[in-house]
Amino acid sequence: MDGSLGVLPLTEPGPRSWQRSLADAVRDPAELVALLNLPAEFAARALDAARGFPLLVPRSYLERMVPGNPRDPLLLQVLPVDRECQPVDGFHEDAVGEGLSRIVPGLLRKYPGRALMIATGACAVHCRYCFRRHYPYGQEPRRLDEWEPAFAALEADDSIHEVLLSGGDPLVLNDARLEHLVARLESIRHLKRLRIHTRLPIVLPNRVTVELIDLLKRTRLQPWVVVHSNHAAEIAGDCANALRTLVEAGIPILNQAVLLRGVNDSVDALAELSEKLVDLGVLPYYLHQLDRVAGAAHFEVPIDRGVELIELVRRRLPGYAVARYVREIPGERCKTPLA
Ligand SMILES: *Cc1c(COP(=O)(O)O)cnc(C)c1O
Ligand code: SF4
């Protein structure tokens, strides 16, 4: 992934700024393993996988892991493992056919009424199961003027009412860069909603600043923020505060999760995640079946098992707390419901 766009702030970041936290994230498997008191051989086994898709984990996320536990559900999401390098039938670099939906650089158009911008290739964490882990971010716009074909395509199609900022993680962009993107989108009359898909409130909660909330409150577009948490243990301390701050600002917040073997493939894990979210006012939106991306096969949970799990969650929780279990099928006009 490409960290050069937007990570550089316009002004010098203060000692507690999110830019500083991002710069200070752990990138060396040996350091991660030492900080968590795990055997050194874990670091050796991480090296090959980390070469293709480097380790990246902010310290605030690391602090929510339990030291000495090699099966920690947060650790499993970020620690490179040698199995990622073994090819598995049916798992591909472009798992969901995104190449076909890319109508101009930086813009994917798959579903009616909405379009998705690859706002940046950078993230604050590298999730090992990421379906865009092989995405050719290097071909996407970087300089502001390179975005003009995407804006022109949006302008030319008045059936599009919603733009999703995705990536990478759009909140890795600094406020000035975000402001520019949002201002340009606001000028397109038929756009009504701005959706931001981000994992930063979960993995780098100090990104949720007064200035960011201001930006989301000021735009004429209705903001929707979709965060990405997979496990209740992620939603603690600063992360819970960040979500509360967003909710209190009156911005609708949804969560999407990915069903991951060893991380959240139990009724207890899924129910606890939902309860943590709804207690904060965040609605569970999607539970995604893993996209079959090369390197992530060991995370796959069979769909039958997923259906069974979500049915058991449905018997335990109020209807609004149960995420829609879906999968992405290339060529379909919406996500395909599985339960
Ligand atoms: C998932 C996705 C969306 C959003 O789908 P919703 O069902 O509206 O959440 C939009 N565009 C692309 C390319 C997507 O992959
Ligand atoms: S934050 Fe999102 S885009 Fe970035 S690595 Fe994780 S899943 Fe992929």
C-alpha cells in the first residue's frame, strides 16, 4: 500500500496527533512479537508474507491485545503468517471483479445510485484478510487534478446520488485533502449523500477530531460513516469514546464486519460485537462472507456455518442488532444476502 498521499499533514502535528500515532505505528514483526511476549519464531514466520503486504499496526490497537496469547483475535487480524504465501484454488488477486467496475481512474461503479472512490491506497492498519490487499493503488489518482475524470464521470450521471469514500482508508487523508474532495463533490448538484468507509475510529481513534466532525457536519451532503470492527475487544477505551463522539455529533454510524475463522466465528463473539456496538448507538450493518482474495484462505468460514451462526445470533438479540450476512458476487447488482 502506498502511504505518500495525505499522510503528510499541512501543519506540524502535535505530540498527541493522529498523524504522529500513525507515523509511530509498529511495522516490524520482531517488535510486535517482542511487545506481546510471543516466541521469536512468530516473527521469523511473518517475514515472507510481510514482504508482499507489510505489517502495519498502530500502538493503540496493539494495547487492546492480550500479551502472550498467540490466538488473540486482534493479533490474528494483523500478524503476517507463512500460510498467506501458499496459493489456494479459488482465491485470486481481484477477488470480486473490481477491475470490471472501474469506470475511470479512482472510481468504481457497481451498484445503481452509488459510486465508490478509491480516495487513497493508504491505511492505518494492514488487515491480513483485506480483499484489496493486491489492489493496484499505484494506478489511481494522487494529485488533486488527477481526480477530475472521476468528478466529470459523477457530474455526467445524474442517477448517482451517493458517493462512497473508500480505499485504502479515506480518513488517512488529512483534513485539507478531505475538505477539497468533499467541496468538489458538494458542487455536483445531484449528489445527496456522502458515505465514508473507514477503520480509523477503530484502530486509530484519535483521528476522530473536532475538526473532522466539523467537516462532516458542515457539508450539505448527508454523511454516513461505516466503521469496520470485527471483534468486541476492539471496541474499548479510546475507540469506544471515538464512536460515542461521532454518535453524539448526530452522524449515523454503521458497522461492517468480516466473518473470520479464529477471530469471530462463534455465536458469543458475534453477539458480543453487536451488543458493544448498539450500546454505543452504532448499528451493525453487514457481516461479510470473506472475499476469496489470495493470501486469506485460512480465514474462510464455510457459508453454511455462517448462516447457522447468524441464525443463532438472531435468536439472542433484538432484530436491529443483527447484521445482514452477505457476500459479494461479481456481476450482481447488490450484495447477495445469505441468511
Ligand atoms: C459494497 C459496495 C458498495 C456499497 O454497497 P451497499 O450495499 O450500498 O453498502 C458500493 N460500491 C461498490 C463498488 C461496492 O463494492
Ligand atoms: S483498513 Fe480496510 S482497506 Fe485497509 S487493510 Fe484493513 S480491510 Fe483493507
